[in-house]
Amino acid sequence: MTAFGYKLPAMSSLLIWGLLWEVIGQMNLTFFVPPLTTVIATLFSVIGTPAFVKAMTETAYAFGSGVFFAIAIGIPVGIMMGKSRLLDELLLPWVNIFLSAPLTALVPVLMVLFGFGMTSIIITTTLFGIWIIILNSRAGVMQINRSLVEMARSFGASPLDAFFRIYFWAALPEILGGVRIGVIRAVKGVIIGQLLISIVGFGALFELYSSNFLMGHFWAVLIVLFAMAFSISEFLAYLERRVAYYAAKR
Amino acid sequence: MSQIKPPHDAAVPVSSPESAVSVRNVSKSYGPVEALKNLSLEFPRGELTSLLGPSGCGKTTLLKIIAGLLPADAGDIEVNGKRVTGPGSDRAFVFQDFALLPWASVIRNVAFGLELRGVAKSEREAIAEKYIGNVGLSGFEKAYPHELSGGMRQRVGLARALAVDSQVLLLDEPFSAVDEQNRRKFQEDLLELVRHENKTFIFVTHSIEEAVYVSDQIAILLPRPSRVSEIIRPTSFRNKDVENIRRDPEYLDIVDEIWASLRTYTE
């Protein structure tokens, strides 16, 4: 970006918005928006506290497991659906329904089924992330050049060989795209799960801060969450660019 | 003059020992469409046989049946006396659209057939390197397919098929996606290969000139349903220099003759 002929460093727009926040905070318009400097000071004081560390590890654990299941189940199921007409007809309507369904409404049901603990949160996270991963893996497999598959067969590839050496790699750009969106959705899943079940992780922390009007703390934790979600998404986007060299030339 | 034999009739005698591939009474339908009907053809060992015909005549179908990629509805395929039930290591396929792995380097692509056969990495890369040299791509081992021209990509496809050292090479319109100058160079190289590799080549093409230029035997297929209408074996120019073939009177005669019999089938 350039302004008045000067080249501005990357992210300089963030500075402007941060400045605006600070100004509004200093004007003391509302208790809801404390100055950014206060928030950041709180952030550093909060980060080391046992409550924060506990929330962080619980969330990381729930998020990690949820994403793991979403990927470990989603990619093979998507690839199978792309390969098998029967499986596709059987599962596709459900995948589409769950993709567009308001999954938040399912969380109470999960709580009844799996209790108020970690299991429900992990399942919520998986449910948020998995559908788009399935759909994208399926789409990736369906656009595979038929002659690549024939080539592998003609050189004696077993179905397992074809799966790991052809289907997975040929669909990888789409799969990674799906994983990126799925992971972003899983961040929502893990937070919504924790908020609704609200006795563990950041959900508990949010509940605690907002009910005690600790807005500085509230914003500090929110900034940490946003930053983490953004970094994960950027990292996956970077992986996606690594395979872009062949994505357009298959 | 060329020697023109009538097509084989349905009852072909037991395959002669000099046939590497025998196709006997093969039929194939796609739903109501009969692609091949009771087709029989012998492919002599160590020679290049072209399957030539108008589009939709089932030449690629026949090639894929021989490759074991498509099942025949009826009839038998034998390769070196063994009945074909699926893809096998006695045949290697060269694809019209190259079918290279876009995420793999040239050397891994060439070694891919060996990789699937479980050959150790160092060994298969040594073999691949040799064939990369043979097709004139030395120095491009680490390149990726998208960095190569169409002609170079097909050289990779050819090297991959040669690397598995199959007795029979199946080429499905391999030069149709390659530009004209590269195609001519390819055709000359193919003649060299046939002469030195002692393999049986089955070559599908829709170009009359190309078929006559490279073939020891040309099978003309006519469509709907596909059958062998005639088999032409050029005799006089096969051992001449590559530069003189296109001026040879027999070459010109055969090209004209084939055109005369195919022109009624053009759309």
C-alpha cells in the first residue's frame, strides 16, 4: 500500500485501526471499550496465569483432537466418495445437509448424549470442520485426470497404491483448501462448544470475564484467539501455495 | 509393391509363433453401441503395427482392451501365448495426454512403473536415468512436467514405458498433442527404437502419413461396428534412410490408397 507517495509497511492499516481503538478507549465513552494499551497490558499479565494456561491447554487439546478426527476421517471419506458412485449417492445428501445446518443447535443434543465434558467439545469441533473437508476431497478426486488413474493401473498399481500415490496427491490442492476452511470452522466449533458447555477452556474464561465486567481481560483473550486462528489459517494457506505449482496443470 | 492381404476371417488358426500379440474374435459394446465386432488381428513380434482408421472406429478401445484396461465382451487376447485378463508387466502404455504425475520430477515419473513394481530407489533411478538419456532428456531429471514442452513431456511418457522393459509397447496417438516439427523428430526416433529395442509396438494414430511412415504393418479399421478392413505391409522403403521414406513411390502410393478407402468415412 502507498499513501502520499510513500510505501507503507505491511499491516500498517492495522496500526490505524489500533490507533482509533486507543483514542476511543481513552475518551472513556463506554466501559465496553477499554484503551488498546490497557488491553495489551492485561494480555501480558493474563497470559502467565494458571487460569489462562489451563484454558489454553484445554482448548488446544479439544481443538487438536477435533481437527485430527475431522482430517483423519474427512479426507479418506471424501476420497472414497469421489471414487465410488454408490458411496457418493449414499452420503452426499447428508454431507450437504450438515454443511449448511446450524450446528450450534446440535450442541445441546451432544451434551445430552456425551455429557458436559471434553468429549462433547471435541465432537462439536469435528462436526464443524469435517464436512467441508469431505466435500473438497471429493471434488479433488472427481477432477482427477482419468488417464493418470489408467496409467497407474497399466503399470500394475494396486488399489492401495493408486490411493496413496495418485488419488491423494492429485487431489491434494483441493484437500488442503478444504482443510484450511475446515480448520477455520473448527476454531468456531471449539469456542462455541466451550461457550455453550461453558465449564472448560476459554468458554469458562469468557463467562468469568464477561459476568464480572472485566472487559480488558475479555478483549485480551479475544485478541489471542483471533491471532491464533489467523496464524493457523495463514500457515495452511502457505501449504496450499506450496502445491499450487501443479494445481493448475493437472 | 505393397502386399495387401485380405482381412483375417473369423476363424483364425492358432497364433503363429512370430505373433507377439493375437487378438481373436474380440467384441465390445458400450451399451447399445457396438464399438468392436468379432475383430481378429495378429501383431508380429519385433514389428510396429499401426491401427489406423477414422475417429470412432474403436482403435483406442482395441488398444485399451489389449492393455487390459478395458474388458472385452467376447473373444481372447493373447500376449506371448498368455491370455490377457488385466494389465500386466508384459505390456507398457504410452498415453495421448502423457499422463505424467504433475507433482513428481522427470526422474520419478520415468521410474514410476518400476516404483509400482517395488524396485529399490537407487536401482530404479539408475534405470530411469539411462532411458531419460535415451529419449534425449539428459539434464532434465529434476525438472517438473509443467516446465517441459509437449514434445518433451511425451518423451518422458515414452521413457517411462521403456523403463519397465515390457515386450509390447502400446502407444495411443502419442504424437497428436505434439507440434509438427517435434512429431517428425519423434517419428524418426520411433523408427530407431523399433529397429534397436526388439520390442513389439502397437501404434494407434489417425494420421495416414504417420502410419505409413513408421509402420511395418498397417491395419485399417472401419467403424460401426469396428472391423479390420485391410492389412497393408509396406515392403520396399522400410530399410531406407529416414530422410528418403517420404519420397519413396511406394510410400506415396500407400498413402493415396489408404486415403481412397477412408475418404468415404470422413464427416
